[in-house]
Amino acid sequence: MIEKSPIKAIRKHCLSCEEGIIGVKNCVIPDCFLYPFRFGKNPFRKVKKGGKMNENAKKGLEKWRKSKNAQKSLQNERKE
């Protein structure tokens, strides 16, 4: 069966890759392009005007961005 939504297809892939929900939550492959979408949600989706982003979503997105920035700075240090 073909998934109707790319996000649902990514979620299904992550569940099969990590062997279940616990594996997806504790995913050890943050370099994977699908990592931010592993919970079946698009963390980069813009909130409608007047809408508010969930506090947990905000914290998670900030944490992910910081980890990506830390990875980039480490890569830059290795190049030097």
C-alpha cells in the first residue's frame, strides 16, 4: 500500500529501521536526513498566523538546531 503523505512514509520507514517506537525515540543516527521527521511530524512547518507553536515542539526544534550547529563547528575544527 502506498502512503498518502510523505511524512507518514518517513514515519513508517523509521519504525522499520529502528524496530519500534522506543528505537525511533532513541535513534542514534542524527545525521540521517529523515531524523527530524521521525515522529511523523514536520518540525519545520510554519505556524499559521495567530497560531502558536507547542512549547515542547519549540524546545525540541531549538535542541535539534543547537546539535546541528555543534556538529558543524566540530567539522570546521577538524578541517583546520
